[in-house]
Amino acid sequence: MTLFQKDKDAAAAVARMLEKPAPPAGEEMYDHAAHFDPWDLFPSLYGTYSSDFDELALDVLTDVRDRTFHRDDLAGKMFREMLCTAGLCAYGTSPRTCFPTPEFEPLLPRLVEKWAEYARITWDND
């Protein structure tokens, strides 16, 4: 698979995720596969144990979307690496940080919005 194809496939996976409805609010049981779960982007990471994971992801995704660099700690740098290895971002030369791929960039505002909704539903029920 070429790098370009990986970028296209990764963006297509995000687009499919964004079509799923948000999880229901409350403690009710629901079919996780049928609802939006942003952590499906990273199958080797189970990011649903702590609201800190969602906060980190939203901070970094907002930075990537806005081309800002507010979240520059080690965790933020590691999450940027995850976005790059997932084929959603690529590193630039100046500044040396990740930027959304052309396929991912138009999906990014909606992903941030839907991830924020997911986090609110997931963590505001405590």
C-alpha cells in the first residue's frame, strides 16, 4: 500500500465513523460498534478509561485544526505521532510538527465537534 493510499483509507475510515450516531446519554447499555467511538481510530489503544485521554485528543486535534501549538507537552507530541502513524497527519519541515493530510483536513472540524460531544456524553454522567 502506498503512503497516499494509506492517507485516503484513513480519511475514509474517519468519514465512516462520523456517520455513526453519538452514544446515548446515561448509563444504559448500547451497541458500541454501532455508535461513534473516536478511539476506534487507534485499535491498539483503549482510550476510554479516563477523561484525560479525550481532553488530550481534543486539545491536539484543535491545535492541528487551527495550526496552533498550545499542547506541546510529551503527551501532546505522542498523540501527534499517533495521528501521523494512522495516516491522518504528516510532518512538515517548518515548523516541525504534524499537519492534517489533504484527505483528513476537511473532516477535522466535524471530528473535533463529534469527539467533544462523545466526551461530554461519556464523562458528564459521573
